Amino acid sequence: NGAICIQPCSPSFHGETSFVCKDRKWQMFTDACASLDVQSLFQHRTSCLVVAVASFSFCSLIFSNLFSSLQRISESDFSCIIPDILSSPATPGNIADIVELLKKISLLLSENVNRGKMQSYSRIANHILNSSIVSNWAFVKDRNASSILLDSVNLFAGKLLLRNGSESVQEHFISTKGYSIQKNTSGKSFDFSVEFSNTGNITGHVLIPEEELLKLPKTSKAVSIAFPTLGAIIETNRLDPVFVNGMVLSVSLPEELQHILLTFEKVNKLENIKAQCVGWHSTERRWDNRACKMKSDNISNVVCICKHHRRTFKSFSILMSPTMLRNAVLDYTTRVGLGLSIFSLVLCLIIETVVWHHVTKTEITYMRHFCLVNIATSLLIADILFILTAIVHNTALNYQLCVAATFFLHFFYLALFFWMFTLGLLILYGLLLIFFKITRSVFIATAFSIGYGCPLVISILTVAITEPKNGYLRSGACWLNWYETKALLAFVVPALSIIVVNVVVVVVVVVKTGRSSVGEGCKSQDLSNMIRISKNVALLTPLLGLTWGFGLATIVDSRSLAFHVTFALLNAFQGFFILLFGTLLDRKTREALRMNCLSSKRKCSLEK
């Protein structure tokens, strides 16, 4: 795996194709085979004043020669190259060359962009934005080609000259509109309806609020561009498990204007999956949810309030995630499970308070119940925080609150694990170090250092390292980021390590209890030992976090509904498991409860 093979192109193309070995099969990685050359693009025509160049292929070494000639083009448009471009196949190699061509045109020929130039430019861009060739973009050698195309179009269209105060240039897969704007007018809007595929159109709407127009010192220009397919093209070269669910809308506005309202029609109108408003960060070349906040979201449309910035945020869209499985069964399981978990944990703490003096008479029982109370407390707070993060999940609207909620959620889930780890160490201490005794004060100090000290250090380091890079939060959720900064490793690594240690504890308990029954030679006794071992495993498994193994499985295979439902079921009901196995099934706790109830009845009878 990982080996790369490079093959030459067919005789009618120049360049090369690379393949990568994956799962013992060769798969295409990049395709740089191109058929375009300067002879076919820049021959002498009546509409162009271009000096022909001998032979040319779109290589970086020759581009400077070509565009020194391009700079001699007169005020007329460059429509002469369009027939050759439109007749060429939209292969990955040709796509890369056309992107580079559009980039150079934007840099060198973007002065006095009249309607004719904009039409010619749009026709060239439309050729590589066609919905039928989106899959070809996955094999373009430059993984940033789609971002370069977006920046190039924005730069060129931003120089569009307006005739009589407005202009409109429309192709199937790119549409450009411009208007003159001034402070004494009501809000200005741009309406788009462009083709997404052969099945129909999608719509978009840009509105500059009246209060923003009041900031204008003089009459200015506003230009907006709609790309119905560019979102899908950007996805082909990104690893994020999200996809653009509407058109990409770009705007070119005066610096005084910052906030705009955008309405996106959803491509996939799925009722149970919420959208997320985002802006394209042109410097970091990624979608950023800090650029926008959501105003409304229904099954068909999303309204976003976005902040325009000339250097960073000029393009906007909406995202949805196929891995955010908002399945009705999953949501119902989580809600019911969390409610039962919180109720169970509160009941567990009440019972522990009632029976505390009866069940903590020895050092070992004191330590066990001390760990149990802290496990229940950590999980209870984590469950409550989980509900709060679901309420403030829109990170653009509640960013600081979301950071705080994520920090404490991270801390208390880690505390849950480390107290489970402490309980595991206590079990090993009780089984293996029979003759070594520790005092209660030493145990409490050690337990607090492990149970809360370690999680606090990890949580602080995580937020301190990732938050300055804006990589602490996951996109669209109040939880640790994975795809940009791998902040989630600060939870996964300790959790996985503790799970492994606790599995070892379970094995030691099984072996130890099994050896204690050897030699008793009775079938009924063997059965009794099996029951004892089963009880030990049944007790330790939920308490020591083995159910979180399914949580790690949801990260490995995030599309598996079975993993999500199983983890939601086990995790949400873990509070009930702690109440059941840690409290209700404990013989001494039941006896203490019975004694307390009898004592209460006696007091009541005496009072009567």
C-alpha cells in the first residue's frame, strides 16, 4: 500500500497520470493529461490582437511567455479562445490548465471588465463547472484548484463595469449580477436561480440590509456571483465528512458594508438534518462557521447572516453532515437514556448519602464508595452539560459559551474515566496488595490527584494549544475538533488507555476468582464460581468504561448507524448501570437501606 506508479498519457495528450496502490489495487490518484495548447487557444482571429507563440503546453515554465503576449490584448474581449476551450474535453488535466488560464486572466486582464469580457470569462468557467464533470475534479493534481478558481472569478467579477446602474451575465453553472448602491435606498437584493443538474434549478438570494447601506459615503457598486456546483467540486478534494447543501454565493462589496443576509435553497431537503451557515476562508482555504450565524432553517431554505470581509470572507454557503446521524431512533434513545441516566445518578447519590455511615466502616469499603460517588458525580455533571451543549450547538451564535461548555464537558468526561481508573487501581490493590495498607488521607489525596488533577491538566493544555488556532471546536457542535487540529485525541487517547487498563483489571479479577475455586471439585461449586465470575465482569464492565469502546468505534466508522445506536444506548444508560451494579446489587448497601427503612418505621411507630 502507498506505492505510486506514473504512466504517460495517450499520444493525443501531454502530461502524465499517477496511480497509487490501495488495498492491493491500483487506483488513479492524479491525471495531468491535457490536450489544450496555445496554437488552438491563441491563434490570430479578428476579435483578438494576440501574437502567436510557437508550440505551447500549459506548463508553469511557459506561462510567463504566454501572458506577456496576453498583456498586449486590446480593450476587446478574448472570445476568440472560447470555441477551442468548449470543444476540448473537461479532463482533469484540461481543468487544471483552464483554472490556471482564468487565474492569469484575472490577474492581468481584469481592468475595464465590460459585459463582453464577463460573458467570455463566464463561458470558460462554465465549461469546467458543469455538473456532469464534477467527479473529474477529484483527480486534478493541484488540490487547491477549486479554491483558486473561486478566488479568480471573485477577483475578475469584482471589476465588472455597470451599464445604467446594473449588469447581469448568466450561464448554466455560473451567474453574475451587479448593481449600483447608495445610502438613500432601501435594502438591495440579488436573486439567483441557476441550474444545479439536469433535474432542475436551485435558488439563492443576497440582501444588503438598509442599515448597512446607510454606512456608504458615496454611490458604490455591489457584485454577486452564484455557483450551483462549486460546493460539490470543493468537496472532492477535502476530507471533512460534510457536504455543501446549497449554491455558493460570492459577494464583492465596498469595505463599509459588512453584514449581509443570504438565503439558500437546500439541495437535499432532509427533515432531520440541520444545516450550518459557513463562509469560505480564502486564506486558510476551508469552510469556517465563524463567518455566519443562522437566522432560520426549515426543510427547504436556510437564512444566514454573514460577515463580509474583502481579504478573508467573500463566499458563503450552507453545510450538512451525512455522518451526523440525526435518526429518530437514535435521538429518542439518547433523550430517554439521558433522562434515565440523570435520574439514576441522582438516586444513586441520595442512596449513598443515606447509607454512607453503614457501608464505609472499613478502609476498602470507604475507598470503593468514595470512588463510586465521584464517578456518579462526574457523569451526572457531564450528562447535564451534554444537554446544555445540545441547546447551544450553533457555534457561530454562542462561540464563547460553546468553548466553555466543551471545556467542562471534556473535563468531566475525562474525570469519569480517571475515577474509573482509580477504582480499577483500588480493585487491584484489594486483590494483589493484601498486606500493604494505605491511610485514608493518602488515598483521598492520591484519588483526587488522579480523578480531577489529570483531567484538569489535559483539558487546559488542549484548549490552550488549539483555541488560538481556532481549532478547539468541531464544526457545528460543542465538542472537540477532529478534522483540523485533532483536538479530540486529548479525549480519545486517555479514554482508550484507561479502557485497556480496565480490561486488564477485569482479566485479573477473572483469573484471581477462578484460581480461588480450583480444587473444590464439585459441579455445583463450579457453577457457583461461574456465576461469581459473571457477576464480577457484569459489575466491572459498565463501571470501568468498556462501553465507551463503542464510542471509539463511532469515530473509526462514523457512518455506521449500528455503532451510533449501540453507543448511545450504552452510554446514555450508564448512569442506570452505576445505580444498578454499583448500588442496588451491592449486598451491604441493600442491608444498610433495609436497616435504615426499619429504623425509620420504628421511629414513626414510637412517635404515634
